[in-house]
Amino acid sequence: MSAILPVAQRGDIILTLKAASVTESEFNSAWLNELAAAMQAIMLERNGVGIAAPQVYVSKRVIIVASRSNSRYPDAPEMDAVVMVNPEILEQSEVTVLGEEGCLSVPNERGQVQRAQSIKVLYHTLTSEVMESTFEGFPARIVQHEVDHLNGVLFVEKMDISLIESLPTSL
């Protein structure tokens, strides 16, 4: 059983750093497998649909994408969890979609973020196998959100300012 790790919160320095690549010698190692298992456990416990290693205080390029319906995302499509090591977005559609996002590192805050509708991603599995996958819709949004974490960017930095500015100034 993997340990439940603490989740870094907005303001923590680790969330502003560009994460280091997982090296060839780290693939298929016990620590990498344990990291992925612990990340998945905390993601499930907190009703997340994705998580990045920097969110658990590990500055490595590892993400998990696991779209599924839960209390935070009731309309999310179901997909098997995918662990991506050293993911790179190779292509993204010109078509973008505005959608609501939240984050385990920014609790109780949600906002509208513009993201590519579809993306092609190159990544490695935990055992170093090279994979290339295309994601569309909500799963594509999750991948882009998690890759942002690997580059030190939180979704709140990408929120659509025009929507914030159009809110009433008094309640």
C-alpha cells in the first residue's frame, strides 16, 4: 500500500519550477513505480482527474491523467489512468475550447481556461516504452493542465481574464 503524500499548495516554490526529466536509469525503478502509485492514490482520494509529480513535492516530469466522473467533475468521460513520464505535446489543434478547471494545489477555486481541443502527446511508460497518443476534449484539457505543472505554471495564471473583468463589481 502506497503512502498518501502531502499536496503542494499555491505559493509553494516547487509549483513554480520546471521539473527535471526522468533519466534512463530511473525507468522501471522501485522509487518511480512507488511515486506513480502514491500519486494515483492521492489523486483518487482527493477526487482529482490528473496529478503531476511537483504537486507531491517531487520535481520530476511525471503526470497521471485519469478522467472519470466524480464529485468535482460529474460530467467527465471515463478513461483508464495513464501514467506519462517525460510527456511532450507534439501537436495541438488550432481549435480551442473554454472550459472550467480546478486543481488539487489550488483548492476551492475554479476558473475558465482556454485549451486546445485535441493534442498529440509523446511520452514514456514507467518501463521506458515510448508511446504516442492523441487526446480530445476533457482528457486533452487534463494533459495540458498537468504538463503546465511540469513547467511551473498553475491554471489560475491562464484563466480567461475577460471573464473575470465581466463579473459585477458589487454584489
